[in-house]
Amino acid sequence: MATPTYAAYSNDAVTASRLIVHTAQPTHSPSNRSLGCHLDVYGHQLRALSADLLLDNSFEAEQANKTSSDSLLKPWTKLAPAGSRVELDSTHRFHGQQSMRVRVAAAGDLASIANRGQFAHGLSLAAGKSYEGYFFALSHVAAPATVQLSLFDWRLRRTLASVNVSVNVVGALGQFVRFDYTLPPLAAATSCNDDGCAGEFRLSVVGPADVSVDHVTLQPGTWGRFGGLPVLRSSVEALQRMGVRTVRFGGSFISGGDAFIMEWHRWTGPPYARPSLTTPCWPAWRPGHWHASWCASISAFGPFEFLELADAMGIEPVLTTSMQSSPGSLADLVEYCTADADGTSALGRQRAADGHAAPFKLRYIELGNEEYNPRYVQQAAAIEARARKLGLGGQLRYL
């Protein structure tokens, strides 16, 4: 039994009182929504959940930080033998402002791009498990090219798994085509120490060839993902063991000079179809505690992946928006999330076309992020008016 004291105010005078807590005889049950956590879209928190193991899929940070030598800001390493070239290319692009063009002159030579994941600390890869992903490629010559995907332990200098994909000229000459791949089970786990793990992903082009690649991904196989979603099973199971019943997706939507890049409609559809960011290291006005790991990507885990995860986990999502969003835009967001896909709502049909037929179970919306929001009343009124038209009047909660 604990007997803490607190100051109680009565008649403008402070009086001492006691609050007695009987742990064996509780009289009230706290809401399970108090067992929650917070998630931001920029790197260091997002990477705890996202199943995509690579950083900077479409080379956006690479483009924005060309003069930097910081591996946090330039996560791709270029490996090219003499006579070969690996470079960003703005003439041919699929998703980002630029693709990565790999030109290999000599037969049998390999030119590669390599990625060690978040903080460049290296990937932690499991023995006997398969990994998979996809990439988009364009061939510049009328001959098939071989692209080799491999997982490598750079500390022990050994290949753990590899697979070849043929980028053939049918449909790939002059246009980007998606190629899926599955790596065989790894021969061994990556070596790890206090400085991190030594796992490295490599995409190599076998010469002679001239190929552009864009939006490169790597995920664990179904064994490592939760509910078929692009989410790490191990992270979800950790949240479940902790008893987490609420997750707030916020932070990233704080109002500021770059807030427009976080508008909800930019996050709909598959990641490779979303707009590319010209300033991926958000925000441009960087507060004093800013860190390079905050680099954001609209191609990454966003608000709708978050809502899908909450549905799959059976927990309560709290979705944060920007103070700068117009009332009408936020009303559209709620309609997109909650309208029936087979009704009269074009936004409901759009959500279904984007891959989620059932409405999201969204009840709690934070209007503005950790800030005084002078537009709160107008935003809440617009959302509630739209909710009434959808038959959801009085069911949403505004924070």
C-alpha cells in the first residue's frame, strides 16, 4: 500500500490531504487506451516497425545530399570496376527525381549499389530464412541484362544468398518495369558486435549492360512480416507482449515550412506511386535537436499503413494531422478512411482502389501536433459535418 500526499486547493487555501492506493483492492479500472505508444514517420522510430530493411529506396536522400559524406544522408555505396559507371540520372526516372544508372563495359564484370540500412549500422539477417523484394528497371540496350540481388556479410566478406533476375528487352527497353525477386534461405546469419551487424544488400548489374534502377526494396519473407503487411512481425509481437492498446501516429505532421509534404493525399496508393520528395530530410527549418535519421520518405510506412496495422492488431489508432491542413482537406481524409467502398463516395472507392476495401476503424483524430491550433474549431466542425453525411455523427473524437 502506498500513501502519497498531494496538495488540494480549497477556498484559495492550500490544504494537505492523503491519497491512499490499495493495490490489492482496486476500485477503478484504467482505460486500456492508456497503454499506448507514439510513432513518427521519420526514420529512427519508423524503422522499428517497417518491414522494408533498406534506407532511401528511390535515392531521394542521395539526390538531396550530393556533396555530403555522411552515410546517414547518403545510404547507398557505389561499387564499380574500372571502365564502369554508377551514377544518378535525371533523364531517366521512375519514382524519384533521379534513378541510378549502372553501365558495365566488360563481360562478366559487376557494378553494384550497396545499402546497410538505418544508420549504416548493417542489417541483422537470420540464418535459414528467405528475404524478398522488388525493384524497377529500365534497359537502355536491346539485349537482356542480368541483375544480381545478394545479401552479404561485409565483415566476414562472404555472400549469404543471391539470385539473378533477367531484365529482358520485352517491355523493359525505354520504360521502367517492376521485377520481383526471392532470395534463397541464408546460409548463415550476419555477424554482429557492439557496433552493429554486418549485413549488406547489393544490387549488381552483370556486364556488358546499361540499366537504370529505381525504388529498390528488401523485406523478410512472410515468416518475418505481420498479417501480410509491410510490418515486422517481431516488433508487433513485442508491442503485444507489452500490452499496447493504442498507437498515436503524430510528430511528423507538425506545422512548419515543409508541412505540405505531409498532407494525407500524398500518402495514398502504393509507395512507388507516391510523389517524390525534393527535400526528404524534413524539416528544412530543422530544430536544434534535429538528427539526420529524421529523413522522411513518402515512399515509406505512412498513415494508411499505420491504420492497416491498427486494424490487424485490433488496437485503437490515433491519427495526427497538421494545423495547416484546410478543414475541407481533413473532411476528405475522414471520408477516405471511413466511407463504404461500394457506395456513392468517390473517396471510398479510391481507398478500395488503393488496396483497402473495408473502411478503417478510425475514431480519434488529433488536429495539430503538440501545438496551439487556432483552426481547431473550423477543422473539427468540417469533419463532423462530413461524418454526419456518412452516418457517423457523434462517433469521432477530436484531440
